[in-house]
Amino acid sequence: MTLRRLGLFALMLFAICGRAEAAPEDKPTGRLDAFVELPTETPYVGEPLRLVLRASVHGRIASDRIVQPALTDFDWQQFGVDASSEELIDGFWTPVVERVLMIYPLRAGRLTIPPFKRRISYIIHDNERGDIEFASQPLTIDARQRDGAGDPAAFWLPAKSLRVADEWEPDPEKIPFGETARRIVTIEAEGVTADRLPPLPNFRAPGLVTFAGPVERRTIVADRGPIGRAVYRWTVRPVSATRAVAPAIRLRWFDVSARTMREAAAPERRVAFIQGTQDPQSTGAGESFALFSPRPLIAALLGFVSTCAAACLVVSSQTARSGSWRRFVKTQNRLRALRAAARKSNVAAFRRALVELSKVDPERWRRVGAQGEIAPALAAIDAAVFAREAPPSHVPLASLARKIAAALRRVERRGAAAHK
């Protein structure tokens, strides 16, 4: 019995010693590295820098997490999600995790990035666990003020490249009368996230009513770094039939590769209604009147030809009277709808009636809409309908309806007098 007990005790002691020696072998091995991709020159305050964190650990890992230090000297944003892979390190296939941060220096001088840490819980034996921590080396970065890199008070956009696209729907010089156009400006900047792109540019011009839409921002994840995209939208309407000019939208930006300021722009465009480009003297009515106006040659025509011309004139006059009557009836119907909307103070219905009224005789409506007492009121109507915020002033709809009816009568009388 004594020998048996001694044997059992020896086996237990051997197992304990073997376990104590095996524990260090179960302890994970690895490292955590952090580095910043710097330009060839000292970076400016606010310039985007790419910080890469690379962690590799070999062992029986139960759980782990990366602890980020307080980056008090930087603004930062994580770019994308952590990327995982396996690499052959020291003869073992080892899991590798990479995390990318975009950091932006907040002040000039020497800035410090404290160590990142990776805390790991690993399995030893019989579901027992141990804890270990890996830390990166601290980093120091020098940053300088933006002297000579644009106006310090202006919005500063550093990027690797910048693209500006300007689109109009429809063509700004071919807007249907009384309708609106949409201007869409898209900015894509490489090396910067979408939240770093400029706010909505100022787009106002004499002779135009513009309503800004919401700004759409998106960050595209690419292997070479982030690509920020912003889409700016406006609804545009000419105040009158007179041509207006939409100014160019210019954007100053800093090329981080060439280390110089550059400018990108959406070009200026002329904006006008389709009818606004026509010459009133060259309309079909004017040509018909000139066709049948007296000429010395008519007196020399033979009687048969004169009779035919007279017959054609009678038919044409009857057709014109019939067309004028239909136009008159349509105009009166539209005016009644206009007055009804005015009595109800319904601005949207009032504008719909205006659009229908403009379609009855676009040429005559162009002359009415261009009058000084009517054009500003029409612009205010558009502002009341399309603006995201309440219009700054109230439009007297009933008074405007009376002015439009009177202006239509004046234009009609002038047209009739011209054809006599």
C-alpha cells in the first residue's frame, strides 16, 4: 500500500509539473503596430491623414477588443470596417486584423498619438482563461498652420483629386414657359469623407428664383482611401421671359499630392423660357397679316386671281375668327379658375390655373408675364409653392387675378389694332 500511494503521489506531482510547464506554451504571441501615412511635407492643420492599425495574434483566443486612446489633438473617423486575413508569421498561420482611421490635426505643433491596446482573453486548460495585453508604440506628428494654402477664414477642402459635374433638367435655355428646371451639381473628392465636403453653395442671380433642395452625402469605401460624394440640387425658374444668367459655382480646394491650391467650377449657363427666345415680330400671325396686306402688285393681278385671293382671305378670316373665339372661351374659363382659387386663398391651385392659362396663348402670356407689376408677383407665387420655408411676404391673389385679366385685355386690343 505504501508503494502504491507513493506511485499515485508521484503521478499527481508529475501532472502538476507538466501542467505548469504547458501553461506558458498556451500563452498567445503577437504584436500591435500603428503607423500614419504622411505627405512629403509637413501636413497642415485639418489635412486628412490615414492611420493604419495592424494587429496579429497567434493562440487560443476566447475574446479580444481593441482599446483606442483619447485622440485629443485630432478629429477622427473610422474608415470602413475592420479587415481580417491570415498571414504566415514565424511559421504559423496567424489571424491579422487591420483598422483604418482618418485623422485630422486640430492644431499646429508636435502632436502625440498615445498607444493603442489590444486586450485578449485566451484559453489555458479545462476552460480556464488568462488575460494578456498588446500595445503599439506612441506616435508623434508635426502639423503646421495653413499659411499660403488658401484663405484661413474660407472653407478648406484638402483632397487627392476633385471632380465637379453640372447637370440641368431640362436644358436651361429651353424651359417650357411657366415651368421650372432642376440644377444638380455633384462633387466627388478622393481622400476625404463626405462629412468634410463644403455646405450648400450660394446660388442666386438676378432674374432667377431658386429653391435649394436637401444635400445628399455619401462616403464610398475604396482600396486607395475614402471618396466623399455630395449632391446639391436646386429648382430654378426665370422671373420673366427675359434671359438670365446662372452664375458659375466655384470651389477652391487643396491638392494634397501636388501641395498646391486648385479651383474647380460648374460653368455659368444662360436660363430662359423657350418662348423668350422668339421674336414677336416673326410669329405666324405677323406673317399671315403680311401675306394679305395690300401691295402694288395686287392691283395689277387679273380678276380671276383677285377673286381667288379674296376667297382665300374670307376663308382665312372665318378660320381666324373661329380660332379667336375658342381662345377667348378657354381664356375666360382659366380666368374663372384663377378667381376661384384667389377667393379660397389657395396658392397651389392659383399657380395651376396660371400654368393652364399660359398654355392657351403662350406668346400673349409671355408679354403679360413680363410686365413689371405682374412678374414679381409670379415669382412670389413660385416661392410660396416651391420654397421649403414659408414665403417672406403674402401675395394678394385677388388683386393679381384682376391685374392679369386687365393685362390680357390690353395685349388682345393691341394685337387687334396691329392687324387692322
